[in-house]
Amino acid sequence: MAQNSATLAVPGGSRATRRRAPMPPVARGFLWAGIGFLIGTCFMFLVDRFPGANPPFITEPAVTVGWLLGFVGWLLGVGGFESIVRPWLGLPNTFVASRGWRRYFELSLDNKVVGIQYMVGSVATFGIAGLIAMGMRAQLMGSNNNVFGGDVWYLSAVTMHGVLMLLGVAVVGFVGGLGNYVVPLMIGARERMYPRLGGIAFWMYPAGVITILLIPMYGGSTAGLWGYEPLAAQDPSGQIFLRKCNRHIDINRNL
């Protein structure tokens, strides 16, 4: 990322430049995502005034618009603003790749770094899905076990486990990791085509994983991995996050 600088006056009339450390890209992504979600929620509060007792930030339209703007803020915050938006607007490209371990926590144009990001992310997603599966096994070990606190939460755990394992690990994680790291080496290419697009596509992956983990906060989702009708029509509002997670990972897979 570009380094911010401040000019300081020193004795003798000379000036010294002090480098100010930028905010870590992941932290900035979370901050901008929160700001985007707040803007979307306030916008829906002004536009969509449904009568009822629900506060505006938990209505389905507010969550939909807020999460869309939050998703855009997340992508811009992790490096999309410097590497993609500024060049599109004809402004100087201020993107500077970090060195060492920090490059794995920001948007990267290096296909090997992106491949490692996918593989490490898929292993972490596998661990989260495995913990959910262990809870499911504990629930099924006895007829009176109540690990999740109700049928809705158990079925929501089944939904989250299925999405994370199939879409987050099998489809995107290993395919994205091997596709970005190994395939360019096999064909003798220096880098993959459209490196900026490939770099920003990875960050849709953790956004999808975080989205699916938010299902319990909005009532759960009992319709299973794909949310087929007619069961999905009777599902709690957590179905919104299931749909959004599927869209994030579908776009990531296509890119």
C-alpha cells in the first residue's frame, strides 16, 4: 500500500519526512465493510419505511442493501481501491506490494501468493467446517443431546457445514489454489492472465465464508446446501445469507 507521509519542522530550518504506517489492508477492509453496511442500512431506513416493530437494521431489505455495500467496501479496503479503481479513473497507481508475510494479507498480483492464499484459506475453512461437523456428531450420539439448542440450529449447522465443505473447500479452495500456483508453472507462464482480477477474486472467498457463518445471527437456514423450494419458502431470514454466500463463491469460481 502507499505510504502516507508527514513533513516535520526540525531545528535549523530543515524539514524531515516521517513515514506513517498505513492501516493493514484486512483491518481497513473490515472498517470499510462496516461503513458500507451502515450506509446501506441508513439508506433503506429512509427509502423503505415498512410499518412494524422491527428495527431498520434487521429488516430483509436493509440487510440485503447493507451487505452489498459492505461487500464492495471490503473489496476496496483490502487493496482494490489502489490497484483497480484508481487506474480506472486515470489516477496514479499507488498500489505497492508488501514484502514478507504481510503480502498474504492483502490483494496480490503474484499468482503464487494468490495460490497460497487459496490453499491456506481452504485449510482454515476445512477446520471450521470440521468443528461444525464435530458438533453435529455430538448431537447425534444420544437421543436427548441438545448441543445446538433446537432443531432449527442443528439444521442450520448442517447447511453451513455443507456449504463450507463443498463450495468453500472442494470447489473453490483447492481448485483456486492449484489453478493459480501450479498451472502457470506447468505451461511456463510468468503469471496468470488478468492478475488484478485474479487477486481481487480471492477476497470474495473469505467474504463468502464470513457470510455463511452469520446465518445463525439472522434466524438460521434449514433448507440445506442449495436451499431448494418449497422448503426454502418456509425458511427463516437466514436464507438471505445463504444466497449471498452462494453468489460470492460462484463469482469467485468463475473468475
